[in-house]
Amino acid sequence: MKARIIEAKLGRSTFAGDDRMLEMQQGNGVYVAEVPGLAPGAWRFWLTAEAGDGTLFKQSHDLWVPK
């Protein structure tokens, strides 16, 4: 079942000014996005998608960008 990305966002939990909406591209069965100039430290990735049957899916992941 294919999913449709509704929203993909990368940000910091403590400062909304760093939030970035991601332009997700699908290829070879996966979604990818380029995120140039990402500063070191803690980040969070939020994803909202919709399955082919209309079921919403939300997930978030913690990320760490080394110095």
C-alpha cells in the first residue's frame, strides 16, 4: 500500500524558529529530502502521512547532528 506524505517537518523541540518544512521526493520505493546547512545538535523529525485507504499515520524521531 502506498502512502502519501501530508507533512514532513524538521525542527528543534525548544525553538520553532529553526523549523523547516521538507520537500519529500519519492524514488526507488523510499522518500528522501535534502536538508542543507543543518546545524549541529538535537533535532526532531515529524511526519504525517496517509495510507491508500485514508488511514492517517503520524510519527516522530529524534536526530543528533554531530559537530
